[in-house]
Amino acid sequence: MSESSILTEVQAEKDNLITLRRYFHQYPEASLKEVATSQVIIEKLAALNIPTERIGATGVLGVIKGAAAGKTLFLRADIDALEIPDQTGTSYRSKHPGLSHACGHDGHIAALLTAAKILQQHRSEFNGTIKLAFQPAEEIGAGAKQFVKAGVLADVDQVFGLHLDSSIPVGKLVATVGATNASCDIFTIELVGATSHVGLPQKGRDALVCGAQLVTELQTIVAREIDPLDPVVIGIGEFHAGTRYNIVANQAKIKGTLRTFDPSTRAFALKRIKEIGQQVAAAHRIEFQLTNYDAAAPVINELHASQLAQRSAAKLVGAANVVTNYRKSMMADDFADFLAVAPGIYGRVGTRNAHDPATQHEHHHEAFNIAEDALVLAAAYHVQVALDYFKS
């Protein structure tokens, strides 16, 4: 199967590919609630005579067997949406209020389903097994762990995944060696004080004031305790405190994230978050509790898998359109859990059209959308990497 025929076959599926993507865009489901999404995926794979099994409540694993035994390749698409309203203004905008595919996972599903169709049709041309992972809960770092725990990667020799990317022009594919996405820790700080009337502040212990100071103090970890050349983010996304304007707040809850690339820096920053929190709380006579969820390790692309993906991408778009040194991202992805088990690479597919402002929004934006021509390359990237892998 030549590179030109791969693109030709995927191009022939373009209308169906776009229809699939728009369907999933209209019916987004939040992390660990992808019940209808996973059912449609199972039905689509069944129509291709691809056997499936459930992983957890909403994950789906499909299996394509080649002509004979051989290596096992794992292809992944994440399937969850975000709790954010759809303001794309399109005819296929979300029908589920407050939920949208504002990160491109609808396109990931459609691309892998299309790749599955083509690979199933050509299964006599390779020796080995392809595992198709439709993974829930990427946005909360919970889905990849389900696949690992289920043992479906025990016999996997290499993993491949991709992400649509609105910062990259349509027609470009990314395959970068080494670190590409940061780790992600999601921490929650709970503060407990004592209520009083705001006119008698000395009678209470103000958790809100304590929390406000703590939010500020945590920023000094990055600003004053870590090498400026070592990329680290400590971001606070939620701060809830108090019950009424004239009552000293007796509780506060702070939720944030730590993102790094270096394991030792990660451990140090987590240690300092706890120490500074305890010290600030003690100064305000406030009770302090910290909980942390390890959502994802850094995504580190393996050398040989990356080089294979670079060659595969070049066959599709030409070497000049393959980005091999894409900048690191502080955004995290639990694809890292797969890379901890087997070597592999997480690639990117450009979806930005310079002439279409609708495709230029950042991920997790209410109006996020993609140039749908990129879906053809996303599906073809899966197919090309898979076939090249078995040839290698």
C-alpha cells in the first residue's frame, strides 16, 4: 500500500470523516460519562467486523489482527469533552448545554475510526496486532490509567497517539523527540477557621484572608525558588470561600495545578506547596489540609518511535512540512501513562487555517473549532505510522 494510496483512500472517506466528527461534536460527554459516545464507537467498530471490549465503564478497545502473528501496536484517541458552553455558532454546535468538544477530541475519535476502517481493509498486508484505544477521561487524567490497570498494554510493543492543534497550520504534522507535554498534579487546599460578624473580626479566624495570602505566596515558589530556565507552572484555577458578605469566612477551598518536566523539580515544588501552606495557615491560626492527584507524568517521546513517525509524516506531507522541534507545552496529557509502559510518540496535526478566524482559537476556548481538512491527515497519520511500524 503506497503513501499516495493511503491519502487517496482516506480522502475518499473525507465526507464520512467530517460527518462522524460533527456527530460527536453535537453530543459531547464529560469525563467518565462518555456512555453514548462509547456505544456509538462500539457500533461503528462492529460494523467493520472489529471485535471490541469495554475498558472501565466508558473506554473501548478494538483489536485488528494482521495476516500472521507479530508485534503489537497501540493507537489511541481520547473521547471526553469539556464542561464549557459551545459558542462556535455552527450548525453542528453542541446539543448538550454547558458541554463542548473544545479540545478536538471529537476529531480524534473520527480520525481513529476512519483509520480503523482502512487498516481493517488492509489487515492481510501486515503481520501483527493493532489495538485501538478509545480512551475516556483524558481531561481529568483518569482514563489512561484504566487501560494500564486492565493489562491491555502488557503485550504492546509501541504506542502512538496524536492531538489536533490549533497553533499549527493545516498541512503540517509534528513528531518531536523528547519532552513534549508537562506533568500534571491537581491539588486541593482546604482551610478551616471560625466565623464571626465582620464587625467583630477579632472573634473569628478568617479563612478567606488566609487563602488570599496563600494564593499569592505560592507564586513565589516559581519566582524565587526554582531555576528560571526550568519550566514550571503553579496555577490556581478555583478559590471558594465564605457564605455571606458580612460573615467572616470559616472555610476556603483552593484548587490548582502544578506542571513540570523534571521529576526532581516536581517533587520539590509539591513539597514547598505543602510547607508554605502549613506556615501561612499557622500564621492565621487556620487549619490546613492538602490533597494531591497525580494526573499525568511528563510526555516524553522515545527516540526510535519519533524517528519512525517523522519518516511516516514526511511520506504524507513532505519533509518540509514535518515539525521535528516543536516547542514544549505546559499542557498535560495522560498519554504519558502509556509511554511509561511501552515506547512511543505523541504527535500533533495542524488545524489552523490562516484565512479562517474560527480555527484560530486556543484549545479550551468556547469558540474552539478546527479546519476539517486536517482530519484527513490525522487519519492518514495513524495508518501510515501503523503500516510503517510493521514493515520496520
